[in-house]
Amino acid sequence: MNFDQIISDLKKKIYAPVYFLSGDEPYFIDKIASFIEENVLSDSEKEFNESILYGKDLDVPTLISYAKRYPMMSNYQVVIVKEAQSLKGLLAKDNPDKESKDVFMEYLQNPLPSTLLVLCYKYKTIDKRTKLYKALQKQAVLFESKRLYDNKIPAWIEDYVQGKGFTIEPKAVQMMSNYLGSDLGKIENEFGKLELHLKPGDRVT
């Protein structure tokens, strides 16, 4: 699935039990994870049903113990693993012990429908020949976040600005692209500063 399809489904409350977000462009991974974190649960539900974990502080059996919990006074629980690329035990090249690999694969075969398990596996991708990749294809939302080529950045800026309810002149698009480069997070942040001085429907010049 691509980024727009995933966000569209989330807005419609169409949820998957596992989201595996990988790739060398962190912007789209962060946006999907943030959308889930901010919108799936109400503020009152988050206290008991939201877990934000970090891969470097985690092992696979512990992660699965979180995923297998049932929600309290809510239809769902959300488990988000940031820096999941530091979580040992998922990929063969990470030298996982057999127990960790088996536990994760076993969970993928029968994930808990009331859990949204979100793995943010940045700056890496999974070998498409592995059993893990094939299992994720069947049981999870598998998303690869690719960096945009430099020549695609101006069009992305224009689409982003229009999505925020404004228009922008081509010269202004090129200036933003030249000065801010291809860091999408930086572009979003800098436009946010500009947005403070704009009225709905304004044209950026």
C-alpha cells in the first residue's frame, strides 16, 4: 500500500493488526505512526491502551507480550515501536535467536485484531526473499518509504501547500526547494512558520 491509501483507510477507521513501516525516508513513516498515535484512541483511552516503545530497549518476546494484551475500556490498543531497526530478533542478518524469530512469526500468523502493532523500521528495508517479508505481505500493512528524487521535490511542495489550503507560485516552489533541499520534515517545519502569517486560500509568492 502507498502512503495515501494507508492514511485514507485510517481516516475511515479501517485498521490492520500490524503495520510494518520501513525505508530510507523517515518522513512518511513518522506521519503514519503519528496519525495512528493521535487518532485511533481518545485521550481517555490512551492511558491504558497506548504503548510507545523503543527498539533499542526491547526484545521480541517482550514486544509480543505487549501486542497480546487486550484493551481496557476500548475497542483497540495501540503499540508503536520507534527505532524498530534496533530491535534484535526480526531479521536473519541481525543474528536473531531462534526463540525470538519463532515468537514473532507465530504472532504474525494470528495477530490480535484489537491491537494495532506499528513497527517503525527506518533507514532499512526487508529482503523480499525472506519468510518474514512474505508473512508480512499476507498479514500486515507493509509500507516502504522511499526518498524522493530531487526533481520530485518541487511537485511535492506544491501538493503539500495545496493540501494545507493555499496556493504557491512556481518561483516560490523553486526557492523553497533550492534552500531547503530534499528533507521533507524540514520543508514541513519551515512552511509551518510561514503558515502562521497566512490566511486560508492565500497564495504564497
